[in-house]
Amino acid sequence: MSVPPRADADGILLQDAAVTLSGRLVLHGLSLHLTERRIGIIGRNGSGKSTLLRLMAGLIAPSTGIVRVDGLDPAHDRKAMLHRLGILFQNPDHQILFPIVAEELAFGLIQMGTPKPQAMARVAAHLASHGRAHWHDAAVSTLSQGQRHWLCLQAVLLMQPATILLDEPLAGLDLPTQARLIRAFAALPQRLISITHDPATLAGVDRVIWLDAGRIAADGTPGDVLPGFARAMHQIGGQDADADLAG
């Protein structure tokens, strides 16, 4: 895990990547080489997890340092990223753009250059294969929270990215919906990078990175990292004030 990142390496590479937002240093010179099939990034609220996700996805560029996805700059090669990197946000309503299910599912395919008739045909076949052909013309507003999460995941999967970034993917969902998503995630061939504050969701991953105040506090297997994280969170929880939060 201490292999120095190389600009031409596969996977997601960060080399001394820092992010400053509104004059505040949020991420401090991170160097990571992410190649494992299942990776968790854990930290408390305000630790920089969401900023790191946005950085890896190319939604923001590093203030200093470099970020590469399969050797490409995600902030400047946006079209190339469509087939390499997908994102599932915590709140599906922050991701959904269209009022009709089929339109939402087809959008990514059309962005990748698939003609609209062909994209819509793929969407229809995809929905039918999941027993949801009747969703095709349904209004997104009629779907439950869990169903909208499923819709967003399928929109990503239709583009067949090599890596999917998951932002607190189970937060706010009831237990049956969580169980269905966990099974769906486990079956995926893609590399999954999960951003979370809940160590229970990371027990089976290959690698855990603990982010604290924009720095890497630990990096290793779940057995190496999660016990220390749990102890630290228990200690912080025993304090009466949260004045240490960075805002």
C-alpha cells in the first residue's frame, strides 16, 4: 500500500493532491494508489471524505498535486470518464435529472455517444431483465427513496464503468432496502470505493483508508484500521463538546 503512485498506472492515483476551498485547506497533500476491488474510505463528518470523492470523480480539480484515473485527468477528460468512473450519491435526488425513468436511464448512454433510439432500446431491455418493464414511462416522483437509489445505480451500470464511487450508499434506507443494495453491490464486477462514517459497512472490503481532518490517519486492511477508528470515535464520543469540528 506504500507503492509510490505513477502517472501512467491503472486505477485511481493521487500524488500529493491538496484541495483548498473558500481559503481553507480541506485535503492535505494526499498520495494514494487505489487498485483493489473493494475499498472503503472512512472518517467522521467534516473529515474531507466528500471532497475526496469529488476530487477522484473530477468534479473538482486539485489545488496542487495530480489526480489520475487510468492515467487520465478526470477533471479535464470528462467524456473519457463516463466509461471509467461512475458515482452513486447519498441522496438520489441530487443525481436524478429527468422526470421519467427511461429518460433518466438513457441519459448516460446518450452522453457516451449512443444514438437515442439504440439507448432507449437498451433501457427497455434492461428494465425487462429486472422485471421492471412497467417502470419505463413511470414518473420518477412516484418512486420510493430506495427505488430511486436503484434507478441511479442502474443508470450508472448501463454505462459500464470500471470503478464506481459510493457516497454513504446505505444512509437513510430501511433494512430491507439496505439488504437488497448490499446484495447488488456484492455481485458487481466493478471496483467499488465506498465513502462512509460507519465501520460496520466495511468489514468485507480489501482496503480501508481512514481520513481525518483531510489527512490519512491509517491505511490497511479492515482488521488493521477499523479497531483504531472505533476506539478514536468512542473517545471523541465520550467528550461533552464538539468544538474540535472544523465546520
